[in-house]
Amino acid sequence: MIKFYGYKRCSTSRKARKWMDDHHVQYEFQDLVEEPPKKEDLIKWMTKYQDRGLKYFFNTHGQRYRADNLKEKIPTMTIEEAAEMMSQDGKLIKRPLVVDDQHLTCGFKEDIFENTWL
């Protein structure tokens, strides 16, 4: 089953959900602000997809990202440190984060969703 971590008030999450619904893709929605992914899951995903880099998983447009100057910290951050932060504050995660046993995407780009989720 596809797990869709999004934020109800996020326009990008809403666009991605509409795309999934329009293409009849079954998924389970979880609000990543109310209930962020578990640290263990984040570690597993960031390890499996580490070729994308830690920055791929971060919401680089978020207030906390800028306030905490994470742009400067990410290059030396460990997967465990990043996962700990994200599991405590779901707004740090680039949304939507969509994952199943074989795939993972962060953010919404229609062509990537077509190639990954159809």
C-alpha cells in the first residue's frame, strides 16, 4: 500500500492528492504535521535513497529550515540527526512524501508521479 504523507493546508500536497485520485491510485493519507513519520522509517528511507542526498527530504522553503540555518548544517548532518529532527517536526519534511515498498518521492512533479506511481 502506498503511504502518502502530506499536509492538508499545503497546496502542493492537495495537488498531489488530486493527481493520485484522478489517476485512481490507492493510498493511505497521513498528515505529517499532526503525525510525522517515525524516526526508524525516516532512517530506512534516507539510507535506501541516500544517493538523492539529505537535502532531497527537507522542506527547503519552510520557516524552521531558514530559521535554523539548515542549509549550512545539512552537508555535515548524519541520517540519524536528520531523521530525529524530521520525526519531531513534520514541517521540515518536503511534502508530499509518498512511499511504498519499492519507491519514494518527495514533492510533486507530475512527470515523476506518472513514472513512479502509475
